[in-house]
Amino acid sequence: MSTEAVPLPAQDRRTLLSTAWIFLAANYIFCDVLSLMEPSAARDLLAGRIGSIQVNQGFLLASAVLMEIPFAMIILTRLLAYRPGRWANLGSALLMALVQVATLNLGTGPTLHYLFFSAVEISCALAIAWTAWSWRPSA
């Protein structure tokens, strides 16, 4: 019996990637929900800031655009042809991993729940990137 991994058919790869984007988006959302339960974060947010970051229309728009990436990838993974789908997954996942790493030093500094979710989110984004990178067209 071979120990070599059997490649997933293209449709299974699309389903796996799309589901991973759902998982990643849900983790982003729940991390933010828990962050709002932290008294100092709630006070800062009511004062219009997140640590040293001013919450304004530009910040909110940038956050919305950034969070639209995983949401869009849920459906784009299933709709795009192989080559653009592969590159969209790879690029989007690497971008989201980099953004998550960068946010560790923003605001007031990471809390324990934020560090936990960041580890999950970065790992998931890198797994998506690897899955996209290793995706080959089916014969």
C-alpha cells in the first residue's frame, strides 16, 4: 500500500478551498465579537479608536474591503476556472496571512484570545495557500 497522497479531483479541491474560506471568515468574525467583550477594547471603540488607530470612515472602508476578500473567495473558488481560481486563492490567502501577522503589533497589543485566533487564522490562510499552490489541473 502506497503512503503517497492521492490528488483530489478538481471539484473536491474547490470544495475544500471554499470550505476553508468559510472557516477562516468565521474565525475572523468570532475573534472580533470576543474582542468587543473586552472592557478596554469596548471603551476604546466607543471613544472612536482601536488602540492608537483612529476609527473613521476610511478605516472602516479599508476594513470592509479587506474582510470582503475571504467572503468573495468562498464563491470565487467555485466559479473561477482552474488557473485564475488557483492564483486568486494563492494570492488572497497569502495577503490575509500577511495582514494577520501585521495586525499583531497594531492597537493595544494582542490579547490571549487574539493570539489564539491569529494562530488559527494564519495557519488556515497558509493551508489555503499551500492547497492552491499544489493544485494541479485534473486530466
